[in-house]
Amino acid sequence: SELVNMTIMPHGAVTRRMGTEFVAFADSEDIRLIPFVFNEEQAYVLEFTPGRIRFFRSGGYLQGCDLDSPYDAQDIRTLACCQSADVMYVVGSKIAPRKLTRPGTDRFELHPVTFTDPPEEWQEGNWPCAVTFHQQRLWLGGTPGQAQKLWASKTGDFENFTTGTDEDAALSLSLVSERVNAVRWLFSQKVLLAGTAGGEWVISSSGADAVTNKNIQATRNSNYGTAAQQPLVAGASVLHISADRRRLRDLSYAFADDAYMSQDLSLVAEHVTQTGIAALADCQNPDNIIWCLLDGGSFCGCTYLRSQEVSGWHRHETLGSVLSLVCVPGGRHTETWFAIKRSNGVCIERMKAPWDGETTNDPDCWYVDCGLLYEGGPTKRVAGLEHLEGKSVFVLADGASHAPCIVRDGAISLDWTAKRILAGLPYRWAVSPMRLEGLSQRGGMQGKKTRITSLMARLYKSLGVCWSLPGQNVSPFPLASRDVEMPLDAAPLPFSGDAHMSMPGGWTSDARVILSGKGAFPATIIMLIPGAVV
């Protein structure tokens, strides 16, 4: 089976992923994007590059907000962060903890944290590399010299580590086990969860009260082990990357077992994540997608609703190498931002909001990558495309498909004038379900020669859909995209309904049909019903 550049919707349909909009060139290939979310309306994307932090908001770069930072390329990859309102604590094992503050709208400052009575173990090159807030305390852990040790601040005083006998005093503990397994992340739920190289731990009180120096206890929950990437919460589940970085695990509390149970979400799609997961991002709205950045420059998604027992994986590609991705609130949907190494440099890009319009002559109908949109008076020439210099770009001109254009001197020239012109890199989508199965007079279909005779595809607001058979050495056959009643001087209307196709293929043991497309058009497939002879 194959599902490329299509996302799975929770109710079962698959739809083409949205394209991306070019925002700015990045400062460096050594880059990491980190979210800074004050509330739903004030969400920032932070670009960490060696020695510098830049800020993005509302689809644009914030001029004049850049900050100098002490982090080099290696530091950036291992930073851990936690945020409370306008304050974010940033930690890494080589650099003393920093505090990023927002004293005003679109204003930021970065300073070393001045701790009161810091633990004597903290010193140059031996700083905590895991951090979180839990029960009104700042928790830190995982220094190179004390890999299994955790420290917690005084209650309500995040930078005060003065110990004592009072219940609100700072405290510390070690996660003692057979092996020295370094603390790799901390995460606050009803209890404090700690991920180590050799397992997952629960830190809680011995009763129902808050954790204090008199009732704290640490219990090893499981021994799967975890990678040094920050987990995320999806619903009531904590999702984290396995120690070998090839699996996405769900850590959820099970009342019947009185423990946090770990489930391998990638069990049925091991081929998708086999290159290794480098980072996670939660695109909650509208379809509850967990994005996984993969080693090698691609990314994949898992549509996941645990309460509905929905879990489905999809693979994504683009003409470039994805270096970092992150999600932030974007009004009625969750925005996904990327740093992508393309042939002309590293680009900061933002995935467009899901489209559900009526015509392709719509500024939100955006199915190209690294694209830009022109809107204005009629013109044949569009400039400002320096980031795509020398590339062949796909073009929508007033909603109609135009022949690919080569970007020269940062501009393209069209064959006709248009008022709304979208130009960007193409990306192919493909859907190929698993081999057919069913019963016939000869028994099951697996391992037998089968001939697919017909196919019914139920589509929703789709254009540019083509079909082919596995091993076919000819170009895919396009479905008709323009009805005889449609005016020829307007963009074709997306098709919704049942498309019926006769299949000319012969007998094969690979009984599948492939639907695909590459143009700058939408595609949503609700159902496929093949007819076959065994």
C-alpha cells in the first residue's frame, strides 16, 4: 500500500496535504524551530541558529527582534524548554540555563538564570538537560555528571533551590536502577513522568497530597527506554520516541492496571518510521495529526484519536530536505512551520490552512510548496521568486492550470494575463490501498491471479486525479476534470461525486489500483470500490 502527501481524516477519507508558503530564508542549515505560545492569539515560532534567535509570528518575520545566544550547532539539537506565560526556561548540558522573557508584545530578552542556592553539582559543562513545571515547582535533571538525578525548586519560587525541612522547600532525588540510565526528558501529568535511556519513571507523592521532601517517591513504570527528544501530549496520552528512534509510543494511564501503559503506535507502519524519528509536533486542528520529522529529510504523520481508536500513518515528501518542523495555534486551525533545505538555501515555510472552498480561483486553494501568491491588476509577469531561482514551478492563474514556468531573475512570465497567480514547487500525491481480499469459488484472493475490471472512486472537491496499475509502463490516465456545461473562460470546478472507470489491465498477483496527481489542485478520496475477477 502507499499513501504519499495525503493525510488521513479521522472519519476515514484521505485528502491531499496543503502546500506551503515561503516566509523567509533561514540564517543557517544548523537550525531548530521552537514554539513560544502565550495564548491562542499570540503564538510565535522561534528560529534557533548558531549564536542567534529570530522570531516569526502571523506568517511573517519580526524585524528588529533578533537576539544573540550562546548556543552552537550541537547545543541547538539538544536544547530542552518549558514555558509559563511570558517566560521560557531553556536548558542544555553545556550552557548554564537561560530564561527567555517577553516583556511586551513582540519584544524578547534572553538572560542567564540567577538561581538562589543552586545545587553544588551544577557547574560549567555539567548543567541539567531536562526541564519542566510540575505542581508549582521547576524541575530539572539529567546533568552529565549526575545523569539519574532530579532537582525541584521551592514551591511557587522557580529559581530558588534552597533545601530545608519545610514542605515547600527545594528537594532532590535519584532514579536508582541496575544501570545508569540518563534522564532524557521530564513531563508533567497528574504525576511527574521521567523518560530515561532505559525506561519510564513515575515521580509522585506517597499519598494524594502534592509532592514534598517528606513524601516523594520514584517508581519505574516500564523499561522500553526513550530518545532524547521532548514528548508531547495528545488528548490524555503522552507520546514519546523510543530509544532506537524507530517507534512512536503512547504512554497512558490504565485504571485497571494502576500504571501507565506504553503502546507502540508504529507497529503496523514500521516501514514509515524505519529511518528514525528526529522530532514530534502536534497538529491538533482539524484532524489530530502527529507530525514526525524523519532522518533523511522527509516527514510523516499519524492521525491519532485514542478515544475513537483511530490511528493511521501517512508519508510526505517535498523537493528538499526538511530540517525542522513545529506546530503553533493559528486561529481555527493549527499551523505547521518548516525549515526546509532547498536548492537555493534553507527556507522557513508555513503550511496553509485546510481548504474547503468552491473554486480553485481562491487564494486559500494552495497546493504547491514554497509558494507565493500575487493578487492585483492583470499581469503576465510575477516577480519576487528569487527563492525559486532556476526551478520549474507550477502555476495557477485565476484558478486555471498554466504550463510550468522557469524562474529567471526571480520572475516568471505567463502566456496570458491573470489577477491572481499562485506559483510554487510541485509535489506528487499517491493513494494505493492494500491488495484486494475477498472470497470466491477458488477461496481467498491472496496469492492468486486477479484481474481488476472496474473501479468506482468517490471524490470530494477534486481535480487532476489520475489512475494507473502497478507495474504499468505508461503515464497514469487522467479523469475528466471539465464538464461540457462548464464555461471555457473560467477555472474548472472541483468534482464531487462518484467517478467510474473501466480497467484495461490483465491478470496479475498485485491486485491494486493507484490514484495519483501532481498538479496544483485539491484531491479528497472518500471511497474506492473495485470490481475484480479471480
